[in-house]
Amino acid sequence: MRNFVDPSGQNGGEARSGLTSRYLALTPHLTVDELHDRYWQSADPVLRSRYQILWRLSTGQRCPQVATETGSSAKWIRRLVGRYNAQGPAALGDGRHASPGRAPPARCGRDGGAH
């Protein structure tokens, strides 16, 4: 598990491991200020909401609070943080735009298919 510092300072700023306090550890790809700026400057609404979530977590808000305030599930936020920690900001894009989708169904008719 990742080590992280409890931003509330309740443990004297010592690093702890695990998620017992429900703080999610972010790999420092971007600073708190950079996350904030990208949140406010993003024109893409999906990317904007993802930066908002990461920015709120980076300021010390807990996952359940961020989930409630952003309308996201805690499970999805943990997945987002996992992608961000592994791949950085490049992992935040909306993958739905690049997905080719499923193949169209086979058509019946003149091409010799069943009628």
C-alpha cells in the first residue's frame, strides 16, 4: 500500500499506510495548484470533473466527502485515482471518445444471409 500523510495533522504529520482514514494517496504528478488550475481551465466537462475530484482529494478532503459533493461513487473515484497514480494526467481523458464501439450486427438480405 502507498504511504501518505494525514493532512489533518492529527497524527503529527507522520506517514501512515492503508486507507483506514479514507484519504486516498495521490502520486505527485501535479501540484495542488496545478490540479486547481487545470480544473478551472478545462473546456472538456469530463476532464474538468476529473481534475475537480483530484484537486479536492489533494487538498485533504476524504473520498466519501468528494463523492457526495461531485455526484461520483467512491468506487469510481478510487479507480480514477489508481489510473492517475499509474499513468499521470494522460490517464484522465474520456476514453469513450476513442472507443470504436461494438461491431454492427450481421445483416440479412442480398449478400446471401438467411431470410
